[in-house]
Amino acid sequence: MDIIKNLESLLARDKDNALIRYSLGNEYTRAKKFAEAIKHLGRAIELDPEYSAAWKLYGKALSGNNQFNEAIKAYEKGIIVAEKKGDLQAAREMKVFLKRLKNK
């Protein structure tokens, strides 16, 4: 939780950016605090809509929070973003996660 505290303190000092939000979302996802993760990851993609790793983790957090339709939309959007950027590995991973969700 020290990492979360440090990242939260950066936010409190007006250091808001996509990387800090992504990092917070990652830590909250690891802690299975999906609602908090979703909040930060949603902000990360608002700040940088082309952040394919944030889209991938956003989909994972939404899925972890049983928001499956939203997760499907996040992965679909993330795949478009990743392919546009040439981030083919992230696109492939999101396609696998998307297929799993659609087959539930």
C-alpha cells in the first residue's frame, strides 16, 4: 500500500497525468479494489486516449468488477487504439480477453 500512498500523494500535489493514474489503477487492480482501479484507469484514458496499456487494464478492472458489457466496450476501443499505434501485442492480448468475455 506504500506505492498507492505515494501515488495518491502525487495526485494531491496536482501532478495528475495518465501514467500516475495508470499506476494507481494497476496497484488497485492487484489489490482487487476494482472500483478504485476503474476510477483511475478511466481518468488515465481521458488524459491520454491513445494509451493502449491503460485500455487493456481498464477492461481487466471492469471485468473484475463484473461490469462485463463495459469491459467488452473497453477492449473493443483498446484494440482499435493499439492497432492504430502499432502496439500489436496489446491488441492481440485484448482480443483474447474480449473473446473470453464474449464466450461467457
